[in-house]
Amino acid sequence: MNHRFFTLLGMLGVLFSLCLAGLPSTGLAAGWQPELRVGLFFGQSGAELQVNVPAVLQESDTEKRKVFFSPGKTMKIAVQSGKLMVDGKRTDAAKLSLRPQQKASLNTMQVTVNGKTYYGGIQILLRNGGMTIINLVNTEDYLRGVVPREMPPEWPAEALKAQAVAARTFALKHRKRHESEGYDLCASTHCQLYDGTASESESADAAIRATSGMVLMYGKELINANFHTDSGGMTESSQAVWGNHAPYLQPVKESATKTFPWKQSFSLENFSKQLAKAGYPVGTVKNVKLSKLTIGKGASDRSASGRVKIMRVIGTKGSKTIEGNELRSMLALKSTLFDVQLQGNQIHFIGYGFGHGVGMSQYGAKTLAGSWGYDKILSHFYKGVTLKKLY
Ligand SMILES: [Zn+2]
């Protein structure tokens, strides 16, 4: 039932955007969609470019010069004596844009930068004596380089659709995150992994097409669509992990618990050294104080899902309290959903799940995709949200 409702919404959305853009109704692909600027390379001294359609390089800030560029040719951009050089000719521009000719849509173009191919065009900024290379790409094409990097494309179709909606929402919510550096999003895990056409996959493309323009909203706002690898049995609130309250990012019980089990061990000597380095000089650790883990049961030192809030370490020179999140990053633990055991001169962290635990669990979505549609999966992990066709 939900599907039919969303399809109707979708058709209305497309009609609306076609009307807005004044475009002939030649097909769904003609609909407007947001253009993203994705930071690819930084501090480069040179780049070799190729295109698949006739393109034009323009000096965006001075608008002085246009260089036409055909498929089959290579264009060389370099920095020399603090100036950008285009095929050996000096330009005073600090910003160059490479787009398709004749106002063709960005969707029609692919550009190759030093051997790697991306959807859309590029922008080159002169910054701190080097070049920042930015991909100018429409949202749906951007997702084609993100979804297969964030979730294995052989996973079930409904899980891939849920991932596509979460990734689209995340990208549009965090547009302009890197504004001070001249672009919207970076291509690493800090924002979302993006690899251009290299990771292209038919199943991921199908999931993106099936959910085209669909985003998650809470009231009138795009949500912070956080996701992680595996919750271990219960997700976590954003409040507990990052200190910011979001009504839709609350702990959610999963059908299976104790998923993604892991064990990471350290010698007490090594553990003590790491603690001292992080500002907790307790001497050699002799004992730790932490209540026993029951998934879905909070305690004074654990959050509602059972993740470690604080742990007390007792050493030869004193004792200190350390936060679960800090322990996790200090020791590169898979999650904060763990128990601790001291055995001889070893300390063992025995836990479940992988990642911060906030929002959608990707392995959880994979399991649910066996019986649920992507819309139901998303409303399981993000409480009280609505799916909306944005374009
Ligand atoms: Zn980033």
C-alpha cells in the first residue's frame, strides 16, 4: 500500500518539477535534480583530462576565455609560478569549470581525471599554490558512485534501495559541509565514499532508479540519515553517541541480537601505555570497573542499548574514568557494545556490532530485506520520518 502511495507522490513530484523548469515532458530523466560539488583531489600540481562529449572549459571567475575540448583529446592543467596553465598557456583565473557544450545536461558527460572517470564535469580551484579538483555531478549520478561503495551491490534489492535513500538524504542534508574549501562533500568516509564510475553496478543503479529523488524528512526538515555496519542487536540514540538529540535517531531493537561478534585483546602493558598517551596516567592497569553487558538493558555506566558510557580503570598509580567512545577510538574497537575481561597480563574486549550504532544498521537492513520493503526498513531505523519525493 505504501508503495502505491509513494509512486503517486513521485509522479506528482516529477510533474511539478517539469512545470517549474518549463521543460517539455520528454521523460523522467528531464526532471531537475540538485547538482553537487564533490572534492576529489587536493594540492595537485598537474592533471590530465579527457571527456566523452564535446565540452568547454571556462574561466569561471573572470569569464575571459573559453577553451573547447573534444573527445579523444587530452587537456593538461598545471600550476606554474602560482598560476593555472591550460595546455601550456597561462591564465589569471583561480577557478576553471569544465562542462558539456551547448547547455547539455551534466548527465550526458563523463570526465577522466588522471585516469579515473567520474560522472558529470569538474571544477578546478587554485588554492595554496596547488589545485583542488572538484567533481560537478547531479545527485542521482553521484549516488551511482556512492551506493556500491557503502553497501555490497550483491545484497538484496530492498536493502540497496534503503541505502540509496539514506545516502541521498545524507548528501542533500550535508550539502555545503565543505563550503569553506569550495565544495559540498568530500569523497571519503568523513562524508560518504565516492568512487566515480569505477564501482558502477547494475543492481545499485536499479535501486537508485527505483527510489529516484526520494528522501527522508522529519516534519519539514531533511533528516541526518546516519548509518553504520551492524548494531549488534540494538541501535543507539545520537544523543548517547554525539550529544545531539534527534527525535528520529533513537535506540531500536533488532530481530537478532549478539550479531557481528568480535574480540580484541591487548597486553596490560600496551593498554596502560595507550591510556597514559591519551591523558590517563594510572600506572600499570590492575583492574577495571564495568557492569556486565545485557543488550537492551541500560545501567549507570551503560546507555539504553547497553553500550559503554564510562569505564573505570584502576592502576598502580591511581584510577581514572574514561568514556566508551574515547576507548573505542583510542583502541580502534569495532563498537562500544562490549564486556571486558582481565586474564593474566591480557585485557580482552568482547563485543558485538560494528560502527557507532546510530540510525540504520546495514546488516540489519540486509536481514529485514528478506521480508520487508525498503520503506518499512527505513521507518524501522528512523523513527517518525516520512519518505518524500523531492524531485
Ligand atoms: Zn567530508
